[in-house]
Amino acid sequence: MMSFVNFLAAEGGFAINLNPLETNLINLVIVIGLLVYFLKGLLGGILERRRESILKELNDAEARLKTATTELSKAQADLDSAKEKAEKIRADGKARAQAIRADGEQRTIEAMAALKQDALADLNAEGARLTEQLRREAALAAINKVMADLPGRLDSAAQARLIDASINNLEDA
């Protein structure tokens, strides 16, 4: 197997070099050590600033969460208050509507009663007018009948008695 590794090394192919001085292992350790020493402060500072930034953002987020929670509680309390006010307004509106409806019904009943009274008064007035008209017509009919019968019944003695009775009635009045 060794011959295969030598063969590859002789031909310029792949081979493992186990000599530490030829592989620059010491140079790599020194370079890596220096990089760690110098970059430790730089990377540590960057990481520390990043850590502080993240902590600050977390604290800010917690503060915003507390504020939002407080505002949410206040908003819920305001909502509950608004619901109570809306319910009270609705109940007051229903009570007012019922009162208005009852008042309207009462006014309608009163208006109907007034119309009935007016109609009754008109009916009574019309009845009185018709009664008076019938009296006049009956009186005129009686006068016409008397006037028709009077010339045959009225002689001079009856005329004198009638005139005397009329004068006596005028003196008494």
C-alpha cells in the first residue's frame, strides 16, 4: 500500500506529508493564535453589543406588552361601560316610546270623545232646529186653518169678544 502512496507522490498526485516542519503546522498555530487573540476583543465587543441590543429590544418589547395589556384592559372597561350606556339608552328609548304611544292613544281617545260630543251636539242642534221648524209649520198650518174657518165662524159679537180678550191679555202682560 505504501507503494501506491509513493507512486502518487512521485507522479505529483495526492499524498500525505507527515513531516511537521514541511507542513507549516507551526505557522498555522501561530496565525490562528494571533487571530484568536486580536479578534477576541473585536468579536467579543461585537457580540456584547449585539447581546445588549437584543436585551434592550426584549425590554422594550416587554414594556410595550405591558402598555398594550394596560390599554387593552382600559379599552375593555370602556367597551363594557359603553355597552351599559347603550343598554340604558335602549331601555330609556323603549320606555319613552311606550309613554309616547300611551300618550298618543290617550289623545286619540280624547279626540274621538270630542268628535262624538261634537256630533252629539250637532245632532241635538239639528233636532232642535227640526223641532222648531215643525212647530212653525204646525203653527202656520193651524193659522191657515183658522184663517180659512174664521170667516164662517166669526160674527160681529164674536169679533167683539175676541178684541176684548186680546185687549185684556195685553193689559196683563
